[in-house]
Amino acid sequence: MTNGWPFEPLPDAEREIYGERAFHRMIATERKRTERTGDPFLLMLVKIENAPETEEKTGLLDRLASILLSFSRETDLIGWYKNHDTLGMIFTGLPTGDRDAIRSIILERVQGLMRRQLGLDWLEDVRIDSHFFPDDWDNGVSHTPMNPALYPDLAYREQKGQFKYRAKRWIDVLGSMFVLFSLSPLLLLIALAIKATSKGPVLFRQQRVGQYGRTFTFLKFRSMYIGNDSSVHREYVEKLIAGGAERHSTPDGGEGIYKLTNDKRITAVGRFLRRASLDELPQFLHVLKGEMSLVGPRPPIPYELAAYQPWHRRRILEAKPGITGLWQVAGRSRIPFDEMVRLDLQYATSWTPWMDIKILLRTPHAVIRGSGAC
């Protein structure tokens, strides 16, 4: 550490300021690098407030860019977070220590340079925000726990693929309406069977985490006795995510599954519903409301998300949760957790409406086969 600064800047006259799209790609690249190495980075955003669009403002932004360049190292990245409005700077290779202390050191140094270069009058109009990655997710609230400032590329991808997303939404709406209407007699029979064989409500409600970390109340047909202890499932899931869970044997004598079996909390009717995946039918209501899609990653429980590594989070950032998906048609609980996440990410980065249709067509066979459902 030199003079309270964790590294010495290395100015380079040949360095460039990235355009908006290129800088957003740099943020995405640095997120993936951090996911692999665990080394955090800091995104600093600099904006001029309360100033009209004038040549004077443009000139000031150019001066701010020059200040950031003179302050930065060769490994830091500078660009337009929002073209001709907000400058961004990515500080990489930071020490893994007290984040607040590191943030304070960087901000004090940047503000000191600006004070000397711009003067106090202009400095009052300069707003500086800073965001660390990995970001701390608050899994106990209903609003979005992710920091959207760190994911500008996701918003751009949705905007660019508007036609695909509209097509997906139409498939979701028409498909969920068809299932709910055509299977309404079966839904009634299941409700009566649950009510007649065990005490408690017909529907099981649980908080789940949807896209971008938004939580919603998840519905399933109740398959367990009421008042059961969820700690057994929580402990197993945490081991599963950490890669330490054992496969459990199945009645068919197969290779085993990564799921609790012979669970005494499950009712007789519930065991049949789970085996046939009929307990999931109420989720078509979530599809109709737009909280879920017909195809996508399964929405996790908040305590599952709390055990995720940073790269695991991408499965709920890059795609809306779904009733079925690549994981379900590829073997469900017979697949280790990390492989499930990779399948979800493969889907999120390559999906098309036609891919959704193919997965939907493969789903009935997977349900009838009962692969991984127990």
C-alpha cells in the first residue's frame, strides 16, 4: 500500500475509452472472471447532474474521462456506461479485504483529483456511485436483490431479442390456458383426493426466487403432511449445491438420484402426484401471470439461493423460471447440481421459440418415464 492507495496508477496515452456496448461487454466479462477466480472488482459510475445538454457539459465529460485515465492502471477499464451521459470505470485486481475501506480509498483519491482539476463549483454537480461484484443478495425480501447496475448487458439482450421474447410469451399464455382449461376436471379430482386423505389445504404455498432474484409465492398441490420440518430438505440441498450429496436409491434399482427418497413427510396421494409430476399443475397459473415460463430453469427456494456460488446465480438471471427445461428432459434429479446449472445456462444463452417447442414435446415422455422423479 502506498500513501493509502493499494496500487500505483500506470497511465497510458494509447488507451481508449470504450463505447457503451463494448463497455457493457467488459462488465459481463469481468463478472465471469470473478466467478472463476473469486477476485472482486469495483464498478464506478460518474455522472453530471442538474446540467443541460450543452457543449460545456460535453467538454466537462471529456475532462472527467481524461482524469479517470490519468488515475487508472493499465488493467482498469474505462468506458461509457451510458453514451455521453455516464462514464464507467472497472477497477480489477482489488485486494480481498474490507470493501468499505477499499471503496473509501478509491473515492477519496478520485474526488481529490477532480477537486484539483475541476474546482469545487463543478464538483458539486458530479455524482459518483460505486458497486462491488460479487454483489450481496438479500434473499429475504420481495424486491429485486440483484444490483441492476452490474448487469446492463442483460437489459440490452432482452431489448435486442424483443421478437423472440414476444413469441415466447404467446406460447406461454396459449399453452397455460390450454392446460388449465383442458385439465380442469383432473385438477378438481386431485383437489378432492388431497382433501379427503389428509388434513390441510389443497395448495402448498412457498416463497421461490424468480428471474433477477424477484421472489413470488409458488403454488403446488400439497403432497406432504402439514407441520413438517423443512430442515432435512435444507441440509440435503446445501450438500447437493456444495457437491457433497450422495445419490439415493430408487425403487427401479437404477443409478440413483440426487433427491430425498422414502421421505416420511410425503402422503400416499402426494407420492403418486410427485411421481406423475401432477403436483406441479398449479404452476401454469404462474405462467399465465408472467412469473414463470413453460420452459426455463426451476425457481429455487431462498435458502437454496443463499448457498449458491456466484456463477450459479446466472441460472435465474439469464432466463425466466419454467415448469420444464433441458434439465427435466435430460434426466432431472439423476444429474448433479453443477451439471443442472450448466444445462440451464446453455438454455439461457441459446434458446429460441422452436427450442421451447421441442423441449415441450419431449416433456411428456420424461414425465411418463418418471426419470429422476420420486
